[in-house]
Amino acid sequence: MRLLNRYYDDWMKTSLQSKVIDRIKEERGYWIACEESVFYVEGGGMASDRGTLNDLTVKALKWENGHIYHLVEEPLEGVVTQQVDVAYRRIKTQIHSAQHLMCGIMNKRYHAPTISFFNDAVEAGAEMGFTAFDHALMEELEQLCNAYICMDLPVEIVYPTKEEALRHVALEKTDHEELRAVKIGDIDYNMCGCVQVPSLRHIQMIKFQRFEKTTRGYRIYFLCGDQLLHTYGKQLEALSSCAKKLAVPLLESAAGVDRLQNELKAAKQEEQNWKNQYVELYAKQMAETHQEPLIVAEIDDLDTKMFTSLCSILVRNYEKSLLCVCHHEARAHVVIAHAPSMTFKANALFQQVGKRFAFKGGGSPFMAQGGGAYEAGILAYLQELAKDLT
């Protein structure tokens, strides 16, 4: 039978001296078991504690043979000092108690069953069995949760008999020889072996962030307590930095970003206009340089998009036919096209090029294109194909 750890009843019981009773060596280090432990082992939707044994970082925790084993890098013996990371314990306990509070309210008031808890370093939440959920309901739920926090109801840890527990919950099979429940006023009564805050004021405040539809209901995300303060502090710091770079007051950052986006959009449009003019001049010069109707060439001073535009202009405006390759950043892009005066099938020729150089692409009898890795022999190959077209 797995025993309940009574040290979990006090969320700020984070240090202890206890004697080593077992040690198991493995690749990652040594699993150390003590007579007692204040470390919480992952379960019930709550992550494992972080901390040290004799200043050695505890890399992992597990229950085995009725004892908690701590994984550290060095062997330990005798009496060791256990120290749980207080700040991390505080955050995850605030989150877990907040989940009990919000889920209790949603169970009682909205008849939405709890499906699961979840949390990470960024945010936490619960998946709830709502058939419908919206921003108005989320705001209402936030106000209810914070109203209860202001009332500072006690979060009680009780050890009921099975008969007592059955008055509140439907018991499932358990591997514990005793039962442990968490009670928050008339809001929540649930079997739970996790660490809890002693009263709701220690949650400080809940801020609901967002929600998303799932196949079973809705996932509702929130921040609370120290995690809320830390997260909003980082966001405020980032926002302040952006406002400074934009040279606008903090609360006008959005307007500053809009201005910057408009300026960027205008700059890109101006850049595109210059590129279009450049390609048109490039096409004119190329048409004048190549008097013959069929142009076979390799171009290495345009990107693929500008090259494709160039080919289109040559065929459309100058009645040229093309077997051209663009060499740009170790990539090749081939365009085969013809004016109405020539009748070869561009897609058939491109298939030959594609097969020879493992290019991907295709097109119509009038214009085909595609590419892949550049090889030095591409232009020579296009020149050989062109001999059969003239």
C-alpha cells in the first residue's frame, strides 16, 4: 500500500533532516531513499518538487516500496538535509489550489465536469465539460473566483473514512490505505493527495487568459499568484522595451506598432515598384542584346521571383522564346517558354531537363518551370536542346 505523506499538509514545510535508508546506483547517479521526505512526487496534476539533498540537485523523484527516492549525482549516507525550492513549491501550489477553486465553481454553478488539469512554466488551466463557452462567461468566472479569494476561505485537508467520503464523491479504486480530501467551503470537496495553500488569499488573484474548444469540452487557461506576477512582469518589461524603441509612451505601443507596420508596408511597396522597373529595363536590354527569337541564357544577378517576371515580360512583350536558367544561392530555376511564333512544347522539354537534373516542376505547352540544386552543366544542356529548335 502506498502511504500518504503528512508533510504535504503544510505547503511551507520545505526542509527536513532525515537518515538515508537505501541507495541504488544507476547511469544517471544514485537514487537515495530517506526515512522521511518533504519532496512532493508528481501526481494528481501537480509536478514534482525541485530542490537539493545536501546541496546536490535532485534530478528526479519516484515512489518505490513505500518510500520516496531522490536521484542525485553522488552517493549519500547518514543524515542528509533536504531542501525544497520554496519559490517553485509556492507557484505550483497556488496553481493547484486555484484549479480546485475554479473547477469547484464550474462544477457547482455551471454543472461542467472537470476533465483534466494542466500547467507549465507559462500558464495553467483545466479542461472542462462545457457544451458552450465564451468571453462573457470567462469574465464572469474570473470575477467569481477572485470574489472567493477575497473571502479567504480556508483550504482544509481532511482524512475521511470511506463512508464520510462517499457523502461527497464517488470513490474509485485507490492504492492508498487511507483517504485524503481537500475541502473549500461549499465549493469543492475532492479526493486529492497534492499540496495545497492553507487559505484562498494565498492564491492572490486569478486572471483568465483564453480558452479553446476541444473534442470533450473547453480548455480554459489562467494565471494566478506568483506566476501571474512573474509573467506580467516579463510582459511589461518586453512592452516597455518595445515602447522605448518605438519612441512612444507605453500605453501607445499599439499605435506605434501600427505606424511601423504601415511604414514597412509602404517601403515594401516602393521596393517592389523599383524591382518591377528594374526587371522591365533588364528585359528590354536583354531583348535588344539577343536579336534572335530564341534566347538561351544563364542569369545569376536576379532572385527567382524577379527572374520569373523577366521571362514573362520577354515572352509577352518581345515575342521571344526562352530556355533560361536562374542561378541564385546554390539553387537553379529553369523557365522554358515560347512566343506564338514557335510551337515546341515547353512542358515536354522541361520534363527532359527535370529528369536530367532531378528538378521538380511542370507547366503547359507554352510555359513550364521548376528547379532544384544548381549544377554547372545546366546551361550547356539547355544549349544542346535549343539546337533542335532552330
